[in-house]
Amino acid sequence: MKKLMMAALAAAAMTAFAEDEETEAPIFWGFGNYGLYSGYQLYGSLVNPEPTLQGYAEGNANLSWDGTSLGYFGLGIWSNTDLTDRRRSSYGKAFNEWDFNVHYGYTYWFDDEQTWGLDYRTSVVWYYYPHRRHEHMWGKTDTTMDWVHSFALKNPFVEPFFDWVHEYHENNADLLQFGLRRRCAVTDAFSLTPSATFVYRDHRYNWCFPTAGFTEFHNGGLATAKLMLEANYQITDNFGLFAKVAFCTTMDKDLRDASDHSHGGNYGKYKDFAWGGVGVTFNF
């Protein structure tokens, strides 16, 4: 969920601030959101089924040389706070996760009107758990790190997207996320964005989603699917509201069997679930 939200928001922000013939793009810009969610969902799996507060913010600087755009560079931060005691013994409660990232993005436009283009963003993400208490097969770890490559084909119709996530700190694992989305402008201020997302995890990434506790790896494969609808209402140029609802399902048979037999742990316990949230957005 975190990386999908980051990539989707980045694409939206880039569209909003794109340079055209009449308006010069700002040098510095950014955006963010903060909301109340029914649970903590990550890549189609439910990390925490009870309410959380989550937020993200980033700032960027446009890069150029001799009047030619070279993309943008920026920093971002995401946070989670559990609103119940369900995970307190392992992760603490308030602000129990901070995810920092440094990123670079560029859109290569195929036409002068900027209606068709290939959007690329690469991010290094550092996940930090300041109150983490439990240990697993690698011992107690307070952090992990990802290198993410995100692609999207910008066009006026349906937008395909693809994310490659490489976890290189703990387990040298890979995750692929791909799907389709479409932003539909209902009015100048109100939009709906339906999306369908699928997640492939290799056998090493499945340490988080085991079939028998944290003692064995599960084979890689097409793990989960998510259908989501997001609504956005822009109240002012810099402030808005959002709401989203999603249905997630575990597609892998072994992971579904593990869930039925209560071997999936926190990540794999819920094989089919609905999830959603409401909150505020801002940009500058």
C-alpha cells in the first residue's frame, strides 16, 4: 500500500505541476496526506486489522539544464500509528513505523501536448520501527531497506503501471506489483480513480508471509490482488479530502491454506478482506 500510494500521488502531482507553453513549472513543490484507516494493508495483505492513522509527505525540486527538464529529486516520509493495543507488545503503538525515502522521477513525453508519456520513478526506502520488540529467524531488527523502480504509461485512457521492489537489507528479496488505473474527473474538483493491482512475491520475500511460522520460506508466485476505488475532492488549490475502499484477496493456494489453518501469522491470517480510509490531502 505505501509504495503504491507514493507512486500514484507522485504521478498525480507531476500532472498537476507539469510545465506547458504558458506556465513555467515551479522549482520546488510537494504534496501529502493524512488519514484514518480501517487497518494497515500492505501489498494486498492485512498487517493489522484494527484502525490506524497513516500519513505521507514529500518535497521535490525540479531539475533542468539549459531550459530542458531533467526530472525532479526529492525526499519523503510516511508514518503509522496503531489506534489499538493489538501490536503493542511487538511494535509499540504511537508512531511505531517511520518510512523515509529519497527519490528521483522523470516523465518522457511522446508528444508535444504531453498526453502520452512514460513516467519513471526510483526510490530508496528506509523502514524504521522505533519500538520493535520481537525477534524472528534473523534476530531483532529495527529497520529494513527497499529499492523501488516504478513505471506508468501516461495516457488519456487507462494507465498501466508496474513497480519492482527489491528488499536488500534483510533478505535480498523481490516483489513485483502491476495493474491498471483510471482517473475519472466527475467535476473540476471531484474525481474517482478505480484500480486493479496484482502482486507477485518471490520465495525470499515471503518470509513475511510464511506457511509455517517464521521457520521456512514459501515458494514464490502470484500472491494477492486488490480492487480499489478512490475519491478525491479538491476544496482549494492546496487542500482537499480523500476516501478510498478496497477489496483484497490472497490468490496463492498455499498461502490461503496457511490462513485456514492459522499458520499465516499476522500478515497471512486474513485471506479475503475489505479495507478503506478517509483523510485530507495537501499540496504546495
